[in-house]
Amino acid sequence: MDNVNIKEKPLLEVQNLKMFFPLIKGLFAKKYADIKAVNGISFSIKKGETFGLVGESGCGKTTTGMCIVRVYKPTTGNIFYQGKDIANLSEEELRPYRRNIQLIFQDPYGSLDPRQTVFSIIKEAITADRRPRTKVEIKERFEELMTTVELDPKMGDRLPHEMSGGQRQRLGIARALVCSPNLIVCDEPVSALDVSIQAQIINLFEQLQEEFSLTYLFIAHDLAVVRHISNNIGVMYLGKLVEVTSANELYSHPLHPYTKALLSAVPIPDYYTEQKRLQIVLEGEVPSHINVPPGCPFHPRCRYATAVCKKIMPELKNVSDNRSVACHNV
Amino acid sequence: MIEIEKKAAESARLLDVKHLRTSFFTNDGEVKAVDDISYYINKQEVIALVGESGCGKSVSQLSVMQLIQEPPGKIIGGEIILNGQNLLEYSPKSKEIRKIRGAKISMIFQEPMTSLNPVYTIGSQLSEVIRVHMRVGKKEAWGRGIKTLESVGISDVDKRMKNFPFELSGGMRQRVMIATSVACHSDLIIADELTTALDVTTQAQVMDLLLSVVKELGTALLVVTHNLGLVTRYAERIYVMYAGKIIESGTTEDILTCPMHPYTIGLLKSIPRLDVEQAKKLDPIAGDPPNLIDLPPRCTFLPRCQYAHEECRLKPFPDLRCVGQSQHCVACHLDLRSIKNG
């Protein structure tokens, strides 16, 4: 019975999350504007599922991830992890949650200390809770983790620069797995890798999810990768979610004009499909975060835009089961 | 008859690269970054060079432009024939090469921020190219610069000419790079990972722009990329590179619908597809690309190949041989058609 309850309740629920960065100028650091990196987004992730967050650079997807792991303290909004709001907890209160929510970075080279060996990188994470452990215990855990991510435990003496890109990303994953987390925020984990290696890492992510019943928040700009790995997907534009739905729905029937354009811009490596596809090329560029256009943030680039779109910001509303869109014309 | 056809083919040739070899001599040994590759591009053609990082695709293009830093790099053999003239007869710093580089062949790099000079305005950099290669005065060059910028879809051109690179967005900078490359009406544009640093929607914008400009001016385009999807949409022919060698070549249709090299097959299988339901597991190529120092004289893909055969271990590196249609060539000992069919 207990199990059923846990399954129904989302593991992570984000409500109206906002993250503003102040812009200051002058001697007295007077604030004159806000960069509204994340401007009121809500979504939830069930245990064992993957939520994909896609959007172009600067749309706020990484900032959202950073708020959830509490690198940033959100301006307003709630982040419920297993029913407990962690958005406003202090550092000390956060400690028990830190081990449960882990982060994997985009650049495996930049996120590993170049002077630390593989073993000491993992050891640091193992001993971070300051519980007494024997050397043998640490060694065993290290070997176990290395085998989990399909690395040779004999690589313990290597430095990050002696490893290939794929191996480094595996090491990053091993480090995130050290304290058996429930939720992993993956921030562009495969975008720096070559195609053939990328597929290996994606498969590893799926395999680990099955094995440890992990929940992922998967942030990426590659729509094909996100579709492959996610159950539900949120499309972001200028700090707002414009469409949230299941992966297959999103790709078969995109509703928001931005989603449509985004999907059509991705070339598909299949000759006959590609010959037939229609491409929507968006005009113009993403507006700046400081001067967000009034009304729908997408209206200057949208070809269906009407007078309403220029004045009123569309709210994210449910259009059917498990599907919400922020557009006046849907 | 065959003679006439051959001659016609030759007159359509713009660039013919034959057995090009470029190595870097490091403390650890000789890195054969480009090892005996041959390819050609006809006038007004759009072709693509595909491969993963470190396969030598960029080095091969830098060799064509003679921009390899020496030492440690050196072009050790081959011919680069542009319009019937072998470019390797001239030294990289000679006047002749300078006249060709930027005027006859121009190159667009991946990172526009590092290839544009941060302390000069867009206008001065753009008109410098025109001044040097077209031998016109400052005013004339500035005027032509404005026209070129307009042709790549930049609005408010007078103001943009006075902007510095950091004042522009990524897509805008890439447009400026396109403008500098088309300003002198060169015969060939080499676009090296042009859109890798851009978002998908901007990528579509920039690629469409480049294609339309190229079509209008009748320039040939060589796209260097790792993105097979991009190639599918835009290229007429494809060369696939692996570990410094071309391992498969053919028309886009041939390569994508009927790949013959195990690497190309693996590459296509390992890409997550937008139009396929997610249930299918990806089929990655096992292992990592080889280190280019001291490669054994065998097939370089052998350690990762799922079809590897005893004869692959014994024989030297397979030559490119044509299969089926005359255009489709593959460097593999095995005939995968027979394996695939049974």
C-alpha cells in the first residue's frame, strides 16, 4: 500500500518558481533592473521518471536546475521534495537533502579537479558525510561504483586529463551516485560528447535509472536526446514554460508555435523523411531578459500572433489530460 | 566517348585533393591527423565532410588553406589542385597563396568570437578583406561591405558596421563571418562546424542563409560537421572520415539509406532520432576512437567493429573501392551487402 502512495505523489514538485538576478549600477549598487532568468514555472516529476527540460540557450533551463539543487536560492516559489519545501531552507537545514539530490555537469573536464586522481575524486565524495570508515570499505565502495558506470577500477590512479571524454563523464556520474541519491539533475550531460560516445552514456543513464530507480531532471538543448530519454518534457522560452506534455505527444502533436518551430528546425538523419519535411524557420532572435516583450514573450517571432498576444501573457493551462500549453490560439 | 565525359568532368572540377597527408610531430611521436585522403568538389556543389572530433576533418581543411602551424604540423604529401593549379607548390607564406586564401577559397570557423578580432569594428574587418583582395579604395570597400552585410540579412547595417563583435549575438556574428567569406565572391567556401555553437533555430536560420547566398553567387560549399542530420538536409555528397582517413563516400542518399562501412552504420544507429518512438534502445559503437600516434597498419576501426573478421586483422588498411553505383565508395574488406542480406 505504501508503495502505491509514494508512486502517486510526485517526488519533486516545483511551484511558481522565480529566479531574478539583479542588475546593479553606480556607487551605491543601486538596482535598476532584474534579469528574469526563471519567471514563474511549475512542474512535477514522479519517482522513477525523467522530466526533460528543453529550450534554447539563455531560456533559463540551467538556472531552474541550479535552483532545484539549491546552488541558487530562488527569489520566490516553492520546491517540494517528497512533500517538504526546500526552497527557503538554510544551509544547515539543507544538509540531509543534499545527499538525495545530485548534479551532473555538462563539461566533465571542467567539473573534475585536474590534480586529483580518479580514486581521490570518488573518495572525497564517499567520505563527505564524515562517518568513520575503514580504508577497505572505501576501496570496496569505489570499486563498486566504478563497475556500475562501466569503468575499470584499475583506473584509480589516473588523472582526468588521461581519460577520454566518455570516461570522464562516466566518472562524473559515478561521483553523483556515491551517496545513492533519489533525484539527479543532469545539466546537458551528453552535449559535449561525440555521437558514438553520447549513445553509450544515454544507455548508461537508462540502465542506472532501472537499477536504482532514479529520477532525472534532464536538461538539454538537443531535442532528439531529450525525446529519447524523457517521459515528460517541458519546453522553455524566456524563463517560462510554454508547453508541458509526454514525450510522444509533444513530438507527434506539438501545439505551441514555438515547439513546432523548434521541432522542425532539428534535422533528422534519414534521407527520405528529411526530403518530405517542412521546415519552419523562425524570424529574429530571442529577446533580452531585461526587456521582455509585453504579452506573450514569443509574439514578436510568432506568425500566428494576434492583438491579444501583444497585450496579455498567456498562462500555462491544461488542454487535456497530462498536457498544458501557454498560448491564446490553442 | 569516355574521353569526352572525362574531360567534361575535369572542367567541372573546382578542387581536387589527392593523397593528402598531414602530420603533427609531437614529443610522443608522429600524429597522422590526415592520412592519405582524396576528395574532390565540383563547381557550385554542396558537399559535406563528416566525422567525430579528432578524426582529422578540420586539419584536412586547414591543410587546404595552408594554415597548418609548422612546426609541429606539416603537410607531408599529396596534391591540392584548385582550378588546375597545385597549391602545394607554393609555400604557405608566399604571395600566391595569400591571393588564393580568402579570395578564391574562404573559410568560416566554428567560433565566430575567436575568429573575429575583438578590438576592431565589424566594418573595418569586413572592408579590410574587400580592400586587400579586390584592390579597391577605403570608401569603396566600406560601401561594398554594407551591401554584403545587407545580403546576409542584417538590419540597421550602418550601425552594425560600427559595432564591435562582442555587441552582436552568436547568430549575428556568424552572419558577419558569412559576409566576410562571400564578400570577395570566392569559388569555394569551407564552413568548419559553422553551426555547432548555435541553437537549433538559429542553426536553421544561418544554414538557410548560407545556402541561399551560395546558390545566388554560384559558389561551391564544403560543410565540415559531426552532425549527420545537418548533412542530410543540405549536402549533395558526403565523405565520412574516421581516424584520419576517408572510410566512405557517396551521394547523401547512398550514405544514409545504404551505408556500407560498419562505422557509418554504427554512427547512424547511435543517433537518437526525433521521429522514432523512444522505446528502442540506442545501439552505440563500443569503445573509444583510437589514438592517432603509432596506429597499426590495419583497418583503424577494427577494435570497435562488430563485423570484424580474421582477414581484417591480417590485411593492411583497406583501400576505398567502389560498390554498386560508381559514386559510392567504401574502405572495408568485407562486403556488408552480403552480410546484411543473410
